[in-house]
Amino acid sequence: MNEYAWVGSRWWKFDFHAHTPASEDYGKGPNQAILKQRTPEDWLLDYMRAGIDCVAITDHNSGAWIDRLKEALRTLEEENHPDFRPIYLFPGVELTVNGGVHILVILEPQKGTSDIDTLLGTANFLGTKGSSETCTQSSFIDIAKKVVELGGIVIPAHVDQPNGIFHEFSGITLEQVLNSNCISAIEVYDPSYCKPQLYIDKKLSWTEVLGSDAHHPSGPKSPGSHFTWVKMEKPSLEGLRLALLDGPLSIKRSDNFSGNPNDHSPLFIEEIEVSNARYMGQGNTFKVRFNPWLNAIIGGRGTGKSTLIEFLRLALQRKQEIPETLKGDFEKYYKAYQSREEDGLLTNNTLIKVLYQKDKTRFRIQWNQNNNIASIEQEQQDGTWVNTTGDIIQRFPVRIYSQKQIFELARDPHSLLKIIDEAPEVDYHTWEEQWREERTRYLSLCARAREIEAGLAGEIRLKGEFEDTKRKLELFEKLGHANVLKIYHRRLRQRHGLEKWEGSWAKTGNLIRSIAREIIPPLVEDNLFEPGDSLERNILDEIGKISERLKAIAQKIEELAAEADRIWNEWLQIKTGSIWMKSVEEAEAKYKELTDKLKEQGVNNPDDYSMLVKRLQDLEDRIKDLDLRRRNLEDIQNQKTQSKARLIELRRELTERRKRFLNNVLRDNPYVQIEVIPYAAKETVEKELREILGRESGFERDIGSIDGEGLLGQISWENPEAGIEIIKNQIRCIATGQACDYEAKDSRFINYLQKRPPETFDHLDCWFPEDSLEVRYSTTSNGSDFRSIREGSPGQKTAALLAFLFLYGDEPIILDQPEDDLDNQLIYNLIVTQLRKIKHNRQVIVVTHNANIVVNGDAEYVVSLFVINGQTYKRCEGSLQKEKVRNEICDIMEGGRDAFKLRYRRITIGNE
């Protein structure tokens, strides 16, 4: 059994057929004498260690050990035996009836040995108790009737084996047995056993169970080797009877079911507490607990069912998921009333707490008006609660839908797309991060390209000035002093280049020293280790050794820095004493002499030559820089091309993720098909384009509409991706005055585009309209006759969307009256069948007025609400096995008694 003892139904391991040493053939074999001496405690521990929850004590024609086992069970519990686990004992007997057939009789757990003795007397058993060799004088039919009158359960034993009804009976005798209405189930060993033709002709489908028929503590038929999973709220004879009547929904044989049916989603809501709301939790806290599978909240109109759901939405911060068109309908649930005339359902003191289990850890999510309490608390192993942080939406996933929300999803595909994007298989948030990063990169590249292009615009002017300056210098050189001027010009350029080279490595020593400082790690914090502890002293010593080794490396690096300084100083000495440096000094001296002569020759400004030389050098550097910029521009343009291709690839990838997810989820689904149509969100494409162009209205003839004229009217919705690219190119051509295959109808539109900043067209490059969804539904369960959801009634639209919403995810799903607008066929074919499937993988909480959802959906837990003096209370709660719950369903729900008749014979057994 799971550690968490949840409310409502669960599955129990039930051994329907177990023998004790009270049966003569117990331990049959060479060690029988020893095995017959086993104690009741030993026998019980066999079943406890095997993980059995319930066991029927069915000795051959005897109940001798029943009371002894009950006493031994109390002893084991009181002694707190290490192997003790709770186990439920069902008194019973394996009767050998007239004709040699064995039947299992199971009685109330409160019954004892004397009750079995009474039954044996009633059955006219005169043989040896514990022996299977003698039989009752009464017939199978008579005994079965007697057992039912005593409130017991009749199960023919091993029907497909010797002493079984199908093996021993035939003809009229078998027909009488098959006509009996006293049989609750049959024990079948071989699930592939072919039943007698008479059984088949009568179209019987008795529930088949499996027991160990254990006569030994070990071996192929030992305790725990064969059993049946039985779904009950708490083991009882009535719960067992209803489970057997229920059949496959409540019975699973161990030979055709692997795993543990008690497994459930790791995410589920355990309970909600409401204090001091307007109509709920005044005076005493209102609390509702939940089962990890299917929970139904029922009650008359106005009893607070929807309020409870909306309080869950409020605490779990799912208000933003309500469509804008519906927010007015939900406002009262989230508003504190100030006067009787106001419709708010909260007060200033309302407190809501939700217990949420996640991966076997309990969290408490809290909400109040003042937001002055911890939003999230986590339970510790000792049962205390501590504050923890995080985003409630991200940490505690849940889906909450009202019928109106579902209808809005059918009407607005974009809302449905948001739900699809939340699926882990789509992982929209990760995709969006990649998209934003690439989009930012593309826009940045566009801006850098324009910056470089702006600088390149002056290239022609610079080259013209360079040629003019060069000619002026040539005039100076023609004065007969060309050689002096040329040498001076050359040495000046050499000195300029040499200084740039020196600047590139002059600080090498300092750079190396900074590396030496960085590799020495900081000291370990003093308070982390105790030097007196030998274990910790050892690691401290090792840390010290590593630090010393790193210091040694740093010292070597310092030596390299010093070496770099020496190289710099040596270079300065080499340069200063070099022949080249002397030639520079000589060129400068001759240049000075030349300028003095030029002054004597009447040159108005002899310094012009020096200025021209420097200007020529500057122009030459700037032209080289432009060449480098042009190469950078080419590289950036290539990066832009790659980035745009990556944007296109990412956008296509999102569409493909959506397609793959829907294909996986809806594969072979008979009720709904959803197709992703790339870039085809007609509802938003005009708005998106206008936002990019910065024009909310106007230019209708040129911007156009999806079904009209203009640019948007050109899109072929059979291939919208290509149509969008055509529009982008046409807008750019209009803005730049280039010829294109679209002729603007309004000259003001041309002027407007030509005045738009260049960033507008960068954003246009990144524009890819949203995908659209084509939803089709079928009203049949055979997957035929699919039609567009736009053609469906409100109920059919709701049905189709529910079919999808049910299919994926393991987070809790909460539904408020999903059956509204649905006919009974859709309710049963769609909701009921889907709920049976999904509840094993995710928790479902449903508010409903329709008994088919509760009864035929096999709700594990039902809560019925009612109102007294304006306050909501629970009238009853529990599983469908509780008579009060069944009566409540019949009394207040639409189709209550009919729903029971459709699914069970329960209604007659529990209520007549």
C-alpha cells in the first residue's frame, strides 16, 4: 500500500483462496507433519511478507483457524513485529457441496469460527471438518441461497479444474447453476480457458478472480503467488461485493495485469482549505480532500461547487489563463465584497490553502488578500513546514477549465495554441529563448551594417583628398629637394609604424603579472573546517599543497614578466643606438635645413610640407581602415544572411514541434483531429503587419486585408510562408523606390514607407505570422465523418476540445461542468471513456451535475455540497461503494438512478 493514505477508493491485493493447517491437506508432502505445526503468527507473516492486503480464510469445510488468526493478528500488531503490515482477514470456507464441487464462501470480517460452524450445519455437512473428501447433503443451489441470505458472497472455486462447476457439472445441473443470481464471481485458474457452450449461449460474463489456493508457505502456489487486485475504499464485504459486481473496472487478476494499479501521477492536489470567504469557511474552516485519480464534486445549483474550483484557480495563480472575453464572468470569485449589494465572494480576511504533492513531497500553497503570508511552504520529514521560494505556476502545474473556457478555446485557435505550446514536447519557452537570442543578434547585425555603410559613404571624398594632397607634396619635391623630402616622408612613416608596433607589446610584462595574480586562489573560509579534526586536517593539508604548487607557477610567471620587461628595455636601447635611428635624426635635420631654405626662397608657409606629409599619412590610414571596414561589412552581411536563415529554420522548427506533438497525441483518436497550418493565423496577420509598420489604421487599399485587396490580399493561404516573403520584398521595394510587381494605390503610402526608419524593415525581416489550427471533430467513435469544428454546435465543439485536453500531460486537470451543452451520447462516448483512461496518469477533479460522469466514469472519490444559512458544507463524501454517496447521486444528479442501472447492478443491491 502507498505511504500516503488518500481518501476514496484504492486497489487492494486480495487472495480469495487460502488454506491454513486446519485443512487436512495443508503442507501435503514429506514435510507435512512439520508444516502442520506452524502457528497462526507464522501463517499471517507469510501473507504480510508477500504484500497481501486482504485474505479470505477458506479451509476445507472448516473455520477452525479464523478466531485463532484474528487473535494472532492483534498480537503481532501489539508486539510491533518488524514484518508486520496491516492485513484484512475475511472469514470464509471452501465447501465441498453435493456433486463434489467446491465453492468459496466469504463472510463479513466481523464473523468468526462459530459462524462457519453454523453455515456447515445449515448446509448439512456431516463429514470431517478440514477434509475435502466428504460433501454437504444440500445442493449447490440451496447452499448458495443460504449464503446470500446470511449476507455472504458465493464464488465457485477453480471452475476450470477438478471439483469446479465447469469440470463436474453439465446439462440441467449446470444450467441450474448458471441461472442462479447468487453467484458474485468465479475463480478461474487459466484465463484462456474456453467456457462451456451453455455459459456462452446465456451471454454470461461473471467476474473472474484468482486466488493462490495456497497449501504451503512456499512453492508455485504459495502466499502472494496468485491474487486479485480489488478496488475498494476500505476492505469490507459490501465493498468487495460491489467490486465483484463492477467487474473489470474494479477487478484485476495478477496473471493478466503487471505493475501496481495504485501508481498515480507524481503531481496531485491533496486538499484545499478555505477560511472566511463570503459563503464558505465562515466560523469553521471548509476543507475538501482529494483522491489522486478521479474526484467528483456534486451538489445542487448554487452550492459552491464552482466557487471551490475558482478558489483553487486563485491560489494556484491561474487567473491569467481566463480569456479576456470571460474575465467579467469570473470577477466575482476574486473580489472581496464591501457591502451586501456587491457580488464579490471573498472577504478581506479570506485565506486559501492548497496542499500539493509533487514527487512524494508535500507543499502548502497559501493565498490571502494582503499577501502577508508565505506563498509556498514545504513539509519536512518531522512534519514541520518551512518557507520555500519559486514560481507557483512553474512549480505546481495544473490545468483548470470551465465549460465556457473550453468553448472559447474552440472559438479562438490562438488560445488553444498556447496550451499546445506548454507541452514539454513542444517546449515553447526554450524555443522562445533561442528565437529571441537569434532575433536580437540579427537586429544587432543590421544596425552594425548600417553603421559601417554610413562610414563608407565618405570613401570617395577621402580618396580625392588623398590624391590632391599627394600632388601638393609632389610640387614640393620638384623644387630640387626631392630626395630630402622623400627620405623624411619615408622615415616619418616608418617611425609612425614602429610606434604602433611598440604599443602592441609594450605592456606585456604587466599583462603577464596580472595572470600570475589571478591564478593564486583565495584562502579557504576559516569556519568551514576544524584544524583539530584529523579528517579535516588532512584535506586542509592537501589544500595547502595545491596552493603552494599554484604559487610556484605564479612565481615562474612573474619571472616571465620580468623577462618581458628586460626585452622591452633592451629594445629601447637597440632602437636608440641603431643606425636607423641615426638616419631618422639625420632626415629630420636635413628636413629642418630644407624648410629654412624654403623660407629664404619666399615660400609663404614652409610648414605646409610637414602638415601635408602628416595629412597624407592620416588619409592613407583612414583609407586602409575603410578597406578593413568593407571586409567587415562583407562578413557582417554574411552573418546577417546566416542569422536570417537561422530565424527561418527556428520558426519552421516550432511548427514542426507542434505538428509532431499533435500527431503523437491524436494518433488514431476517433473524436478529434488538429492540423497545424504554418503562418496562417488570419485573425492576427493584419494587426501584426500594422504594428511593424507603425500604422494602426489607414492605407486600407494598400495594406489590405486577408480576404480583400492590397498586399495582404495577395497571400495564397495554401502556401502562406511564400506569400509572406513576397509581401516583405514588395514593401522593401516600395520603401527604396525600386521596381516591383506591386503598384501602390496611394502615393501617401509610398511616402510613408520611404520615411520609416530602417529598423522598421529589420523587424519586418523577423516577422513570421503565427500558425493556425484546423480543428476537426467526429460525433462517432469509429473515427469517421470528420468535419470542421466551425460547423459544430457548442456541445460538439466542447466535446472535440475536451478529447484533446484529456490526452496529454500528467498534471492535475480540473473541470467545471464540462457536460454543459453535451448530449448524453457525447457525455458517455467522450467524457466517460476518456476519464477512465486518463485518470490513471493524472488527477482529475470535476464539478458535474451529470451522474454518468461520476458513476460510469468510476469516480474514486465523491464530495457532495449543500448550503445552510448561506454557507457551503459537505453533506457526504467517499467512494461509490458508500450507500450514502450512491443515494446522494440518485437524489440530486441528472440521470442518477439511470446511470447506476447502465453500469451496475449496484443500485438494487445497495438501495432495495
